[in-house]
Amino acid sequence: MPISAKTDSVTIGRVLRPFGVNGEVRVESLSDIPNRFADLPIVMLLTLGGEVITTSVTQARPSGKTYLIKFKAITSPEEAAKFRGALIQVSHDHARSSKANEYYHYELIDLAVLDECQRMLGQVKEILDLPQHSVLVVQQSDGREFLIPATKHIVKRVNLEQRRILVAPMEQWDISYAV
């Protein structure tokens, strides 16, 4: 899920186009949480022009691979058309995954990476989403980068408060499946 330009919010969707005569919009979900748009008390709509509108979702229903959403602040198709391309954002409080050991990419960026012997390996600079699993791009102090598969066998613990990721020592990594 992408982090927004606003550092206190997370982008969960994008308005595609108006739908119907009551101001509903068709939305592309950028979240992997099912029924993401139900029961959101407050959302921010960030328009292509940079305007931020705070509103709430009054109705949300799936429609194929997209969602049809009615926002309280949008009451007509003409108003809905102004929000084409707008990003739908929520505060971090509403963005947090309820599943243990699941993190958003933005939460891991710039965390220190240490092995279980407390050796500093570097800092997370990027996360790559690959078909098998995510991969952490870690930058060392000399600027060189290396990749760490984000699997439970390698990533032992993530501590957001201490801003650290603890990984198994490289000697223990089973990378026999790697190309």
C-alpha cells in the first residue's frame, strides 16, 4: 500500500470515474484488506489539483474488481466528476493491519537491519513485491545494496518502536531456491 504525500495518512484507493446519478464513484482499491471501504468514519480525498476534502463513506459495495462508493461530501455526478483520479487516504490509525506480523511498506523503510548477533547490516531502502514473497532492499553504510528475502525463516522480528529488523545470520539463509 503506497504512502501518501501527507506523512500522516496512507493511500487505500483511487477514484476512477463517476457512477450513476447520485454521486457514487467507481474506485480502484490499493489495499489488500477485504471490504476496506466499509465503516470508515473519516477519509481524505486528495484531488489531482492538490485539494484535500475530508468526508466519510456512506455506502460501499464491490463491483467486479472495483468498488462503488458513496461519499457524504459528493451528492451529484457533476461533483463526482471533479474527483476523477483522486486518491482516497486514511489516517495511520485506520490503516494498521489487524494481522500479527504484517506491516505496510512505509513502516519498514529506513529501519535498521541487524542479524541475531547484533551486527548492523544496513537500512531498509525499498521493498520489492515479488511473486514468491517480498524482498527487502538493504543499503549498507558504504552505499552498497543487497537483498534479503522477507520470509519468516530469515526475518526473525520487526520492532517498530525500536525501528529495527532482526534477521538470521546470513550463514543460515537457505537461498537454494534463488536464481
